[in-house]
Amino acid sequence: MYGFWGKVLYVDLTAYSVGVKPFDELFFKKYLGGVGIATKILFDEVNPSIDPLSPDNAIVFAVGPFQGTTIPGSGRWVVASRSPLTGIWADSCAGGNWGPVFKCAGFDALVVRGRSESPSYLWICDDKVEIRDASRIWGKTTSETDRDIKADLGEPKAKVACIGPAGERLVKFASIVNEHGIAGRCGLGAVMGSKNLKAVAVMGTKRAEVAKPGELIKYSKALFKEYYDNTVNTVWRKYGTTSSIKKYYDRGYGLAENMRKRKFDKIDGLDGEHFLSITANPVACTYCPIACHRHTKIKEPKKYAYDGYGPEYQSIAMLGWDNLISDAKAVAYMGHLCDDYGIDTITMGSLLAFTTECYEKGWVTEHDLDGMKISWGDADAAISLIHKTAKREGFGGVLAEGIVKAAKHVGHSASKIAVHCKGLDYPAHDARAFYPAVINFATGTRGACHQRGVVTWYPAGIILPEWGISGFELHPGMEKAANIAVKYQDWAVLSNCLIQCEFMVFGGLTLTHQINLLRYVTGWNADSASMARIAERVFNLQRCLDVHYGISKKDDSAPDRVFEPLEAGPCAGKVPLPFDRTLMEYYGLRGWDSDGKPTTEKLVELGLTEALPPSEIQAQEAK
């Protein structure tokens, strides 16, 4: 078998045991890698009744056929589990360099169960696997943890995926951090924390055999040069994603004040030039020709001083724009603080804006906030709430539970101003400015997500002709929303199975490139039809997991705020309607029934008979 090891590492922290399970080539042909194999493992091996923070829950770290090669954009890894924030399917994909190094240690995935009696971390170095004591590291930030584990191992080149204090305290949206690679969404850092697992450190010297090494190296080099040449003199190299704020503001986004207003007079304070002034240098993930990550340094004012990574568009928009904070240094520091505590910047930004609006309406008082006053644009108050949330202090303990429980705690009409779907906060993309986003967010298997269906790239001209999407409009109507959502969701799944960074499309990545790369790696006779089928299969299996968790049409919804028209700008007065009719169209395209459940016919077509109800399985076997 080429491109894979055919080995998954299993660690039980309760039993203090380590084992390896073989997987054959047919398994990888069906689910490919990355998020595909993680989905299948969790579907088969974890009962959906198990609480996300139970020792019996599993967390899966996975890589794909592209890791451990020189393929551009292959510096990625996936972690998946049941989310403690939403209670449903969760996966988060991160960059950096942990993934390729883990692949070179000789495994396709790592499955962790149980709970260690005391804080621990895993050390995986080629065939050597150790469960090591992390008591001295418990309580440390993610940057401190990275430093201290490398010192403890005596291996400065080891790669460390770790949690910070927020994950230890089971903050429901805690992240997992590997230097500048952040697995931020869905709270999988809390799953690690519930297992007393501080980190997974890896080193590897192995290389999985590929089918056509010469052709792969030549083709990868050509693509790397093409992507580099296409982006080196663009905003990508100069600014990363920090220049996107003004672009989306001009497109009509209304993210100000908990996504209720268009107008933000100080939006220019968050433009790319302000962040360029604090950028030390661009940072690239392994084998990345674009280098969209940033190494930043702030010396003054001292209260915002740090030397680290970030920020990027989502952090700037959610922590800054959504909260009317226009000081680039303050926003950058807020993002750094979140990363060091190990909490998702999107959810944190959303919760800050939610809290400020509740305070404004009198639903949250100074008494609730331990005497603190908050207002729009107050960066120092927001920073104080970040500290309190990561430490579960005072009202921060309420916010640490996520937007749904926070709204329930506040009462009044707080649930009506909570901007989320299935418990996952909306990212910094406005569905009033781009209608397909509302369907993508509503039907996302992990909740509202811009990366599990990159539909918002469509109006920027990033189209998918090989997936049946050609031509583009700045503001397509709802009549196109369902089809766009389906196609972009499936392509995102494929990219997270391979695993390859979707940002390579800005350099010129096509489906043809991905197919050719996969052929060189595996020797398979891959084509567009087989790739589309894998993506559809994995997406549907994730939906089946969600159905087992209780998800149905009632949950494929949009927050009230999305249907409140903006007062000004290019999208003034516009809302994404008709929603229900478009949702039904989406279900039809997916082959789901009117309650949003994959039909028997669709599951049989995709080879997912194991996802059928027991009576249906017997009927299919009888045939």
C-alpha cells in the first residue's frame, strides 16, 4: 500500500496501554484519510450516547496521504471528536508542522481514550510511544508548554500539539495549539483536558512509500513554483489575511456590534497596514508557498506587548470589528492571549459582543460582572473578560460554557441575539451579504463554519468548475444558494481528507492537481467522480453521526440576526429569504428526506449500509 502506513495508534490513558491496529487499503480507498478516517473511526467505535467529556469518549488525530511528502499545502492535520460545545460532530483542521511530522512517525491516526490519573502527555517518536508525566507543565500556557515539553524531552525539534489553561479548565471552546497552527473550533481542547492530556509531542524519521516518487517530486516542485509565483507579489505574502477587513466591509458586511450594524466609523484602524507595522515576518506551514501566517511583535504600549503569532482575518473581525475595537495592537494582543490560553478566537469574539449587547440592554449588570463596566470599543474590558473566561472566574464561568448556555443563563431575550447555529458561533462572514453562506452555516455538520464549505470565496472569483460551479456573481440569489453550498462543502471535505490547505486555490490549485498528486502518491486510478464520491460519503457519514446525536431539520436553522436587515451599505435591506424553501432544495440535492436525514437509497448508493437502522440493514442483507 502506497501513501499510507495502514496503522492507527490507540492509547488508553485509563488502562495506561498502547496498541496499534492495522487498516487495509480498501479502508483508505473508501475514506481516503484525515477527516474521512476520523469520521469512520468515531462512527464505528464510540457510542453516540457517550458524553463528550467522558473518559469513554475518543479523540482522533489524523493525517492523510499528502502528509510526509513535499506536496504544497500539506502542512496540515485534523483532530476530531464529539464536541463539548455543541454536543455533535466536531473536527478542526490546523496548519503548522505537527501533521507531517506525526505522519513521519509511522502512523495514519492516533485515537486516545480514557483519563489519566494525573496530568500526562504523549511522546511519539517513530515506533516509540510513551505516556509521560505532565504535572510540572499543567497550568502552563500553550507557548510555555511547547517550550517546556521540548526541554523535558531534550528534543528542540519535536512538534507539540497542546492545550492551555482553558482546556484544563474544560472551557467548552478550548483549542489545541501547535506553534502557529491552531485547531480552534468546537472545543476539542476541552476533550483533551477531560482526559488529563496536556499534549501530544511527535518526532519522526520515516517516510511512507509512494507509488511514483520521481513524478511526485517533479510535479510538486512545479506546483509549488506556480503557487508561489501567483501569490508572492500579492496581498497574501505581504499581509496574509490581515488585509481582508476593508474588503469585506466594502462588500457590505455588517459585523459591527454583535453583527447588527453595518456602520463602523473606525474600520480603517483594522486595515492591513496597521498589522503590517507589527509584523516581524510571514510564517509558512510545512511546504507552503503562500505563508499567510504572521510572526508579530508589539513593544508599546506595554499592556499589549508580546512576541508571538497572529492575528488573521477571523480573529481581527470577531475580536475587533464585531466589538467596535479599532486598535490593531489591542486586537492582536487579544488574539495572542486567546491562543496562549488555548481558546477559539471566533467564539470568544462572539461572546464578548453578545455580553456587551446584553449589558447595553440591561440584561447583564455590573453586579454580574464583579463591578466591571463594559462598552463597545473598550479593549481593556474585553481583555479582562478573556482572562476571566479562560480561568472560569465570575461571569467568565458563564461564558466558558458557550453561547447557548450563556444565553440561557442571562435569560430575557438573550437567545434571540445569540448568533450561532447548532451552538457554534457564526464566523466573520455575513449571510446578508452572501446568501449561500446561510445555507452552508445551517447545514454544516459541525455547526456554522466558513471552512467546511468555503462558499464566501465564490464572490471573490474562487470558483470550482471541475465541481460544476462556473461563473460567479457578487451577490447570487437564494435560487443558487443550495447548489453552491453542496459543492463547496464537498470540496472542503475532500481537502480535509487528503489533507491539503484550501488556501492553495489562491495560488492556482485545481481538482486536477489534487487528483494527479493522489495518483502519484497512491498509484490509484483516481478521477473526479471517485473524489466527489469520497467527499459525499464522508459528509453523509458525519450527518449520520449528527442524526444519532439528535440533529434534524429543526437544528438546520439560522439566527434571528441574519434576518434583521442592515440599515446601510451595499446590502441594506437585504436578507437571505426564502430560507425554508432553499433548505428543502438543499435536502433534495443531498438525497436527504424532509427532516434532513440521509435516505436509505442515498446511504446504499454511497456504500454506507452500516449507517442504516438495524431493520434496514437486515433488508439490504436479504437483497
